[in-house]
Amino acid sequence: MTTTTTPPVAEAAACCAPIARQPLAEPDAAELAALLKAVADPVRLRLLSMIGSHAGGEVCVCDLTAAFDLTAPTISHHLKVLRTAGLIDGERRGTWVYYRIVPEQVARLGALFTPLAGPSTART
Amino acid sequence: MTTTTTPPVAEAAACCAPIARQPLAEPDAAELAALLKAVADPVRLRLLSMIGSHAGGEVCVCDLTAAFDLTAPTISHHLKVLRTAGLIDGERRGTWVYYRIVPEQVARLGALFTPLAGPSTART
């Protein structure tokens, strides 16, 4: 008789993420889908990552526009979608608007799909 | 001459989520946006949560269809989108297909927006 020391069933991971803890109610699903739609776009994902990773935590819209091969109105549209979703915030100073990430709202997205911190994350 | 040992700028929170750690490269942004599009829909979010939270970890497509006021082909379409994105997997047994969540792919979504566990999460 061999003693298997492997942990039971490693179903873990998804089981603890809120998305997989209980069926989402219709209104919650609608609200979360809207938030996800705001980030489900390559340009908006890149904008979000540029804003979030910028030294000092904020970026001038002028620098964002310069980084893309897109017109200023197109970038403005994408920024507006992110801002309406509450994922970024902007402040006008002089000629330009400066954007920064809203960490709580970004973390909300993550929390939906992330198993609770604990033993499951320590698993290898 | 003073020796400053404080870490540079502790913008924390969002700074540690991969989305805010460094600018996303274009191909990565495109791939992640496709994955996010798969979940950026209220019906698909509800399907995902129903599959993930179901006792035993899997659900018969017959039960999923019964839970919605939608036609079977519509539910099938949404399930196909989730399956194509690698978020669920299905197995035919007899008349019905049984779906279960793919934890690794769900966790990938979460990781993108989640600050690394550590001091930053303890901030208030």
C-alpha cells in the first residue's frame, strides 16, 4: 500500500473566485459586463497600462496621443470610455488633461476573477 | 549628506497590478482584449458564474438553457464564445454536453487587474 501525499483535488483556483462562487444576479452581471466592455479593447488596455505605469502615476493626454498611430479624437473617445467606467480620472491643468488610474475600480475587475488570497495562491 | 532609505515613489495599489506595471505591448493587448470581450457580456458572465459555482463543478447544458429566458441556440452561441476563449470546457455524454470552468484561464483575467499580494493591499 502506497501513501500518496499529493493534495486532494486541486479544483481550487476558480472555485474561490467570486465569478465562480455563486450565480451572478442579472443586475450585477449587467453592471460588471459594462465595466468589462470598457477594458475589452486593445487600445483602451494599452492606455490603461500606460497611465497606470507612468512615473508619478499620471500622464498628460498629449503623451498618450503621441504614443499611438491614431487621431486625437479617437484617443479622446477611448479615454472617455475608461473615465465613464470609473477606471481613470482626469484633471485639466492649463492646456492639457492629466490622467491617473482609479486603483479601486481596477482592483474590482481583478477581484471578480481572482481566488481569495490564501493557501490556494501558495499552491505550486 | 543624508541617506534616504525610503523606496522611491510608493504609488502602490494599481502600480502592482500587471495592467499598471508597464505599458502593454500591442500583441498582448490584442490577445487580452479578445479574452475580456468573451466575458464582457451579461449572459456570458452569468453562464460562467453558474458553471463555476455548480455543485460538482460541472453543469449540463440542459440546466443552463432552462435558467434563461433565451433560446437554446442563443445559449449555445454564448457557450461557444466562452469555450473558444478557453474559459470553459465541455464534454458530450449521451444527449447532453456538460460544461466546467477552466480555472487557469479565469485566474489569468483576474491576475491582470490584481495587485500582487503584499503591503500594498494593506494600505487604507
